Amino acid sequence: RESGYRAVHCFVRDNSTRLTIEVQLRTTLMQAWAEDVENVSARMGVNYKRDGGSEYQVYMRNLSKLYEAVETGSSVPEGLADILRTQRARIAHLVQRAEGSG
């Protein structure tokens, strides 16, 4: 997704009960990313899980690119680490408030 969210969704149907369940498959980094977005969204009262262009959402989208490169053994896009450092400094106040430390 544009937001940076990554997971594999599988749907399993039990024909005897006619129930369908969804199973989400995530790597450890995918899970950490999703939990971060959910926690900040809950604490700030803003739905950052949706696609959007806030500074926090752009940072998380770029962080997802870094995680994907690490997981696939791909090269980290040139300049991405510097971009993430700059973005992290810009959103530090938001993350600190979400963590309850500021």
C-alpha cells in the first residue's frame, strides 16, 4: 500500500461452519511497523493507518522501504538513511507524545 503497510492476507473458509477467517502473515519488521503506526494512531487520536501525506505518514512510508530492503537483501535506496534521520528529527515531538514521555 501507499502507506507502507506490508503483509500477506490469506482467507480460509471452513465449509462445515461457513465461517471465513483472515490470517495476516507478517515478518518481525512488518509487525513492528504496523504496531508503531497503530500505537501512535491510538495515542494521538489520528488514523495514521490510512494512506496520507502527514510528516509521520511519509516517515513511516520511508521506514517501510528500508525494512523491505533489509528483508529482501536489496540495496537500501541511495539517500534513504539520511532522509529518515531528517524526518525522524521532525516527528520526534509527535513520537515522544505518543510514547507518553513529552
